[in-house]
Amino acid sequence: MPALKKIALTITSAAMLSALFTSPAAAEEDTSEKQPSPPAHMSQVGGELLGRAGTQVKLGAGAPVLPKGLTGRSWIVADAESGQVLAAHNAHWRLPPASTLKMLFADTLLPRLQPRTRTYTVRPEDLADLGEGSSLVGVKENLTYTVHDLWLGVFLRSGNDAVHALAAMYGGVPRTVTDMQAHAEELQALDTRVISPDGYDSPGQVSSAYDLTLFARSGMQKADFREYCSTAEAEFPGAKKKNGDRETFAIQNTNRLLTGADGVEPYQGIAGVKNGYTTHAGNTFTGVAERDGRVLLVTVMNPSSGERHAVYKEAASLLDWGFEARTKVTPVGELVPPRSLGTGTGNDQGSGTGKGPAANGTGDGRNGSSPAAGTAASGGGGGGAGIALGIAAGVVVLVGGGVFLVNRRWPLPDLVRRRSPK
């Protein structure tokens, strides 16, 4: 047999043997579920460690280890008052935020839509662009609602219809999106790109665990925000009766750590803030809780666990860890203050500020009235105005050279006392 022919036959045989032994493995790999990985370079707002992939924590003597079984793609635990980040995992990974973006919506518009008794008659066009499958509270066209009604719909039922009605009052969705983006940049939430004010899945719309925590911290400075996000149940106006009065129906907050609905254990000391879910975002949650006079914020984005209500269970376990570990860890970063109050110690490398994508907004725009001794890298109303009135006076905290007003008792005391451990 000619040498050339022998060589060709040898190569062919080797290729066939290779295919025989590697094909099953290749087929198995193709059918496996692949989890996305965080980018190699992320924003460093709040500190260099927060821009690293993986879990960042510095445990001191006697500090508890982080909870086992955490599956969130991104999460963060922070002291709400000092702004210290106690631990984080892919804190600046830009991910779809779902309805947790409504925290930014509320923090932007709440001060500008006053008083709460102001009314608005909903037009058909206000509800024309709601995404398919949107969460709704039951806003109806040609009916009149107060600002207070609509905010209850936003916070309790995560109603996209209520968001669009409020946006119409504010001047339209494009204006709302533009101002939300500007407010995000003022808060130094530079991972966030706003396309739809309700958090509905939209191409290019992203935020991060770090940014969502900034939104919650800023929102909790406002009495109305604190009241709404802590309200467990309320009455919402329905259809008109024959005598001209309005029917009402009960609505319950979708935050299960607050209400204890669907078999989720209510979290002791919980006082808000917001949950969300969409197909692309998965489950997202930001919560605030108080224990022994300390206030913590936690955000969890898109846990991969198949366990029911995993986002709440992982958030609760991180809060438990945070309360126990708070004085036994070295912070891995900070929640920066708003730009107008100074830049703090955070920096932004690899984030970019960008401008508000007003052109990408939806709607018609019609006018209407973020190791032991080292860093580990591993894997009626349920609140209401009565509670808000019980909030103690705020204290002034100096942050990054600016004065950032932080209410030391922001988590609504009456609610906290009912849910706090004895």
C-alpha cells in the first residue's frame, strides 16, 4: 500500500475513533443548562472589590460564614444608615430589573406628584401600551383616581396600569423615562438604563443589585415612600355604583416577606421595599429590615434555585447573616451618596455614565395634568399614615463630604415592633 494512502487511512481512522468517543460527551454538554457568567469588568462605583466577579466578603474574628445555597446571580447586603456594604456577589452585574425598577419610578415622581389628593381621569391612550402579561391593579379608563390610589396600586400590586396613569399625569412616558434616567445618574446608579418606567422587559433595560439598593436607600428618605412600601393591605377604588359612589376591592402587597402570603414566613423587622418578576429578569427583590436598632438593605436578583420563593428565602438568609455579622466584618465597599452631595470613596471604572435614552422610551408623550482576614471569592392597612406619623426625627449623617439626611428610624416603627423578635 502506498505510503500516502496509508497516511490518509490512518488519519481517517483516527477521526472516526475520535468522533465515536467524543460525540456522547458533546451531546451531553449541549443538553446541559448553562448559566450566564458575569462580565470580566464591571463598574467600581462604591469600591474596587464591588467591581469583581464572584462573592466579596471580609470576615473578621467570630463572624458567621455566608449562608449556604445562595443561587442569586447578583446580591448585596448593606448597612442602610452608614452605607457600608457588608458582602456582595456580582454587585454591578447589569441584569433586567423587573418591577424593582418601580423603586426608581417612585423615588423620581413621588415628590413631583403632590398633593396625594390630586385626581386624574384615566384616558384610553394611557393604558394602550401596557406589555402583554403585565401585572395590573385594575385601573380603568374614564374613571378618576387620586394620586394616593395610584401609588397604592404601584407599591402593593406592582400595577403597570397605575404606573402608566401616573406617568401620564407627569407628562407622558418619554418624559418619565428621561427623568428617571437623570435621577439614576444623580444617585450614581450608573449600571441602570431605563427604557420602560414599569420595569417590563425591554431590550437594553438593565440595572444591578448595587443600583437597586441605591434606589431603595434614596426612596426610604421619603415619608410617602416608606408608608407605601410598608403597607400590607388596602382598599382600591373600583367601578361606579348606580348612586354615583365607587365600589372598592381589597388589594394585598406582593412582597411576601411583608405579608407572609403563599407560605412564606414573614420576616421579623421587615418594612418593605419591592419585589418583581419577568421572564428575562426572573425573580428580583430588594428589602429593608430593622433589628436591635440597626437597619439593613438586601437585594437579590434572579436566583437559579428551583425552590419555590427562593428569592425571599435567600434575601431572608442574607438579612439574618447581616444582622449577626454586621460588627464582625470589614466592609467591601459603600453605597455612595448622590452626586450633588459629593462622590464619596467610590469610583466608576468600566461603567460609563451615558445619557438618558429618551428616544428609547415608550408611550405617546402626550401632556397630562449597585476570607477570614481577606477577600473570599466563591461561590385594612398594614401600616399607612398612622405608621408614618410615628417615625422619629431624622439624624444628619456626613457622607463623602456631603450631608445625606438619613432617618435613623426609617423602617416604620409600628410595623417593625409587630414583626421584631422579642
